[in-house]
Amino acid sequence: MVKDGKMSLALLALVNGHHSAGWRNTASDTDTATDIDYFTYLAQRAERAKFDLFFIADTPGARIDHLDAYSRGPNYMNCLEPTTLLSALARGTERIGLGGTASTSFYEPFNLARLFASLDHISHGRAAWNVVTSSNDHAARAFGHAKLPPHAERYARAKEFVEIVRALWDTYEDDAIRFDKATGEYFDPAKFHPIDHEGAFFKVRGALNIARPPQGQPVIIQAGASNAGRELAAETADLVFNSDDTFEEAKAYYDDVRARVARFGRDPSTLKVLAGFAPVWGESKWEAEDKHRTLQELVTPMVGKQRVGQDLEADLSGLDPDQPVPLDIIPASANQHTRYFEQLVHMIKHERLTLRQLWQRYERGNKRVLGTAKDIADVMEEWFAGKACDGFMVICPQLPVGIEEFADHVVPELQRRGLYREDYSGTTLRDHLGLARPQSRYARTAEPAMG
Amino acid sequence: MVKDGKMSLALLALVNGHHSAGWRNTASDTDTATDIDYFTYLAQRAERAKFDLFFIADTPGARIDHLDAYSRGPNYMNCLEPTTLLSALARGTERIGLGGTASTSFYEPFNLARLFASLDHISHGRAAWNVVTSSNDHAARAFGHAKLPPHAERYARAKEFVEIVRALWDTYEDDAIRFDKATGEYFDPAKFHPIDHEGAFFKVRGALNIARPPQGQPVIIQAGASNAGRELAAETADLVFNSDDTFEEAKAYYDDVRARVARFGRDPSTLKVLAGFAPVWGESKWEAEDKHRTLQELVTPMVGKQRVGQDLEADLSGLDPDQPVPLDIIPASANQHTRYFEQLVHMIKHERLTLRQLWQRYERGNKRVLGTAKDIADVMEEWFAGKACDGFMVICPQLPVGIEEFADHVVPELQRRGLYREDYSGTTLRDHLGLARPQSRYARTAEPAMG
């Protein structure tokens, strides 16, 4: 139950990796986007490397616009649904945590509570739910809305949604199921707690028809970077992802979010922070850079234009990739992501990059480290020892090779430095993360309820 | 693809069986309601017996009233969620179909389409969705409604819901995913089909973010006995369950539903009918009757009173189980299930049974056969050869013993008679059922679309 002072590691399991051209460089000659054996292999590989968590990102809906770009890769366009995928993976793995994204904007609390409670039982205590509010209108339209509600409303709904889910997970107390064959008492009605919730967004009167999950409550993940997102994480999450690029930013985030946790009356150490981190391993730094360059050169022009165009807030589709971006099509200021916009404008104005050079150079968020096991471990040690995070969300540009190389080269280096576990010491995801099992809010003991 | 002229078999996998006292008579000393290894064993046992389908019934919500009775057993009160459970079972089995119930009243079409499409990919073409509209107000209250919408409205919503789900399953054509690493074309946008649906209940504009399921469309199951239910089944289902008690009733149902299928312009043989059937096997008829009596004697008085009282539409909770039911507490006529009500009134008035005898004798629906393998196979042969059904939903009063005995004794008898397959001849559930794989509605061929 007590964390061993080591860093935590999670693997972001996008099918062929995070890089848009990952699938073009894979050894496989057939698509693995919906191949359960492939995902089982990835999860087993991460488990052999003693990862805390295998993580499935998700968005509820395919893009239906810009298909010239979005048809150029599997990510978010062709993917297994997270809770069913993770339930299947629970049967091919034994220890690694299994986390997936589900949106509070497009689910009912009751259904979502059941899916993750069920996953927690099936996996014997390894489930995690990444709470997102969704940020794309294309998802909203698949659920009958013209567009997403405003940010503040989405987060207010998310907060209420999480409260309901957590209350439903506590329907049965831990010892409610008696299974007394002699008397015929299957469960004790006094330890069964329906809820009667009426809030701004939901009215839920009922009880979850599943015993309390093995973890008490499945792990709650959050990734919001906004003020509302940080508040939600500080109040409700067990684990938070951040995607800052520099040590200083990550450190500031870490300190900020832990201070917020304390303001909610929680022990700051009960919220773990994983920094997004994109390692590219090579026998030498030059080999790592070569690998990265190979991927960058495989970016399809339509994808490159779409990706840069989105953050530059300009339509680049008609431009020649091998000419600089004309300054007159760039808007005066950003409407969406100011930081990404400014990075791009700087590259265009001051470095006079061509459009192709731009999409090969520019990457949003998530610190990338190209180099040897030592180079990569150095950065991880700096961030972890410097208390900029409690561990890392490993975002491999390419899979499966990324996790294979990371597991075979970087993990042993981290272990040699004493930064990372040699083996699992517990069986549940909460055990791996060093998080206590929450008591039921109805438990009749001297200790205060933590749920 | 062509059905072999044999009967189909499905197993209703309620944790310790359909009988309310099944769990009290099990060999296990611990609860298996949320034990994935236990369910894997059940599914493997049914698969070794070459069953078409392993089926999980469900209701979205625990009862919160009458807990004195509902706390006396696990069924529907403590259960894994069907799609996550079936995804896990897909990894412990290879051939058997995997079907589960999900309600059109409490899901969004997009989420449900994804869950079952994902299950179909994970299981390599073995998924089935049992479309229900729910019939209990306690579920409605868990989803913010005071009570369920009227029957006709629920069925109208179900019809629209199924149409949307089926359209979403056809988002990608079968050959849409190109995986052309050389050119960077992952899928062909011309073979990707968003929908723009606007109906009485749903507005869905979008596309499913998963490749077309291996079965083209997962199998659609329906169990509605009402006129609206039969119409929905005839129009949309691949498989229908019925729960008639007698050969004549089942035969009438079979003929009726096939005539309805034809009226929708479908080949009647494309809707398979499974009759609910509760076998209790014994080396002799007396042994089978003994087994059944043992179970009946284990019915908890609270459960017996609640079950009889529900159909008698009277509060029996204060009565002495060993006295006859006083005639003056019985209403003049039934409000809910006329047939069940009249069966009970007959037993009370003409047989003068005590309350305990009543709950031990009375059973709702689902033909029960107590006897040897020959006795059981005789009834199955009569119904199947007499075209009262295409096969059976085997509803074991007790599990796991019910499937063990059925597999070891009844299945060989059916095989000896040439009524049942010796082995699977295909790999998908549609193969087992003898149902063609539906073409995409967008397929550009000379054949008419079947989706």
C-alpha cells in the first residue's frame, strides 16, 4: 500500500504510436488497429517492463471533415472501444493497470459506473477511468448536439458526473455480500446504499447492480490543463497527466496542482502526476535522430498541412510544401492555442522554414528526448528527482518498436539507478501507484471515509 | 454459411442459474457473481458442447425496493456488465457466440454501436446484441426519469435506435481500410460513410470510429412477445427468443413471427427462433424430480411470497406459508400478466394449495422438462422437428451443474439422433446460426444490400 519511492510509468497505447506516420514505418504488412492479439502483445510487453498502467486514449466519434488528412492514419479513426478492449486485455495480463478514456459529455453516469466497476472486477483491481469532457464538436454531433457546451458547463457537468459515479461505486459496502447459503441471505440490505441524486445536470435515483470494485474505487485520471481542469483533478483525481515541454513548466504545474489538492483538504501525495514524455531510443544519439527523421519524412503532406494549419489557424491546403508559408495568410493572433500558434509564427518569421520543414520540425506538447538509454534516463531522473512529476506517460512516436526499445534499454537503466521498481510489489493499480484503497463512504469505523 | 439443418443451442448464463435458490445449492462456498474465471469456465463448457451462443441477460439497475426478497440472491442485483464480461470471455473461448442485453431506453446509439462493434472485432465475429426496451421503472429512475415511457414509445425509440446502430456499423465498407504504407493512404474516404440522421428520438450526425465488424453486422437478438415486440423482431432481428410453455403456443408463435418476417420482405429463414427451455437432467426421472424438489425447498419464504405476490397482485408478506392463501385478498382480475394471475388463482381455488406449496409449484413461462437425456431430447426433437422453433435457449435452473449435465448427457443424445452438430463448421456466430453475412448498404455490387 505504501509507495516505494520509485517513479511510475504508463504507456500511451495508440495503435502504431503517437506519430502520424508511425503506421507507415511499421514492420507489419497488415493493419493492427482492431487486432486484439496485437494490443495484448503491447500490454504484455509493458507488463514485463513492470509498467504501472497501460492507457487507451479515445474520442467518441470519427472526424467527418478534412478526410484528405484524417484518412491518412488510424489514430482515433479506427479503434477498439476502451472498456471492451481493456476487459479483453485483463485476460492476457496479470498485474499492469488498465486505463481508458470516456467522456462525461456523452455518457450516462450509471452506464459508465458499471463499465468501469465491471472492468475492475474482471481485472482484479486494475481499472482506471480517464475523465474527459471532450473538446471536439464532431463528437457532439454524433450525440444530437450542434456543438459542445461551453468549457465551464462541460466541467461543471464532469464534476457532478464523477460524484455520481463514485457514489454508485459505493452502492455495496465491502462486506455487504454475505453469500450465506444456510440462511438464504445473499447480501445484507443494511450495507446496500441506493443514491438519490438531483443536481444541475443529472437526476439519478438507484443503485449499482455490482459489488464494490476490488479497488474500492477504480483509479480516476484527469488530464485537464485549464484552471477548471486542474480544479477538477485536484478535487477528484488520483492521477493526472500533464503535457508540459520544459522542466520549469512541469515543475510549476506539479507545485500548482499539489497546492490545489491541499486546498481541497486532501494529502497532496494522493494525487500522482505523470508527465507526458516521448522518448526515441538509439544505440547512439545519431541513430535516435535518424529514426526520428525517417518518421518525419513519412508525414503525408495533407497531414502535415492539416496539423500545422490547425494551430496556425490558416488554410494551408493549396500551398507548395517546399516554399515558405506566406506571411499574409497568418492571422494577427490566435483564437485557440496561443502557445502553439506563437511557436509556429516564430519558426516562419525568424527561421524562414518551408512548409515541409515546418511540419517536420513542429510538434505540439509532450517533451521529446532523442538519444541513448543514458540520455533518456538522465532527463527522466532530472524531472523525477527534481519533483516535476511522480512518473511519466511514455508516448512512443512509434509502436510496437517504441515500447520494445524502451523496455529493453531504458527500463534497465532506470532500475540500475534505483529510480524504478524491479518488480511489482502489489496486485492492484492502486498498489502500483502507492494510493490507498478508499474506504466506503458508509463504512462504520473510527477512520474517516476517503471516498 | 449455409445452415446444416441442425438445431441451435444457446445458454442463458445467469450466475448460479435461473432458479432463485440456485446459489444456495451450489458446491461453491464463495460467491461467483463477479468471478471472471467462473464465467470463463461456463463459456468453455458450453463451447465444448458446441453451443451457438453464450448469453448474458441484464437489466440496467439494481432493485431498491422489496430488498427483503431481492437481497436473497445475486440475479440482476450483483452482476458484471455484459459487454465488458463478453469481451473478457472472447479471450478464453474461440468459437462460441457471445451475446448480451443492452437497453435502447438508457443508452446512446453511438456508444452502443461502438461497444458491440468492438466486441465483434475482439471476438473475431462472435458478438450479438439483445435489444430490449427495459420494463422496470427502477431502471428509469437511475437515468433521471420518474418512470419508463409507455410501451409504444419505447418500441418506437428502439426501432429508430436499431436503425442508427446498424447504419453506424456500416460506416466503413469492408474494403475501406487500405493500409497502403507506400502512398500513406490508410483508408479510402470514398468508402467511409458518415450518417446524418434526424428522427423522432435521435439526431446523429457522424461516423463510427471503428472498421466494419467481422460479421458485417453483429447479430441482433429480440425477445419481445407483444405485438410491437414481434414487429420489431420481424423487421430487424436475426434471432428471437420466445418463452411459451406448450408446443402449440410455440408453434403458433413460430408461424406468426415468420409470417411477419415475410411481410417485411425478408426470407423467413433469416430470423431464427429459439424457445426457452429449462431442462433438469437425472439418471432417472425420479432423480431429476428430486433435484428439482431440493431447489424448490430452498426458496426463501420472502422470495416465494414476493414472486407469487407479484403475479397475484397481492401483498402476501404477512401470511403464514403453511396455510392456504385467503381468497379475500385476491383482486377480481389481473392488471399485469393475466395468464400468470389465472394460473395462480386456479391453484388456490381448486387445489387449495398452501402458500409454500404454491411458490414451490408455480413457475412463470419457459417450458421445464425433468427427466433423463432421452426424456429431454424427446421434447426437444418434438419441438424442433415439428417446427415450433429453430433451437433452444437452455435455461438451467442451476449452474454450473446444469450445463455440465446437459453437455455430458443431453448433447450426445441429440448428436446421436442427428439433431445437433458434432462440431462447429464456421468461425462466426452468423456461421453457427446459418445466417449470411450482411453486405454493406454501400457495397457497389449487383446483389441487393441485406444490411
